[in-house]
Amino acid sequence: MRHYLSLLIITLSSLMLVSCATLATATLENRFQAIGLPAGTAECMATDLNENLSNDDVIELTRHTFSVATSDSPVAIVRALMEIENPRVVTQVGKAGVSCVTSGFFG
């Protein structure tokens, strides 16, 4: 019986972590679209950043999006996102931006 209870607790914990990660990705994706990134680019970047940043960094970046002006240029948006004072986030936003923005040209 203890084994099943432990398994249930581990399963529920895993589901909670996955749902938190999914929520963080969806929130970041929505914020990216709100500032002007196309849906596909926003989804690509949010997924990439959620995989490569800590939860705290994702939260910090999401907060930063509220200070970024909307733009029609994905490159301008990525540059504005990189103005955050967090070197980990700057690096990952740059990488995700290059990967996701340029994939729109070829995909």
C-alpha cells in the first residue's frame, strides 16, 4: 500500500510541475504575441525559453514584457526583450530569437 501511495504522490507532483511549466510557457507566449510577435514565433520562443531558463528567469522575463513597446518587427521585439538586466535571460532570448525568427523565413 505504501508503494502505491508513494507512486501516486510522485505522479501528482510530476503533473503539477508539468502544468506549471505549461502555464509559464502559455503566459510567456501570450505576452510575446501581445507585444507583436507572430503566433508561431511566440510559441517557438516561449517553448525554447521555458526549456532553457529557470522558473525565476521566466517569471522575470514575463514581467519585463510589460515594459516592452509593441512593434511590427520581430527583430525589434527580440532586441527590446534583450534589454533586461539578466545575462542568462539575454543570452537565451538572443538564441531563441535567432532560431525562431529565422525559422519563419525557411519553414
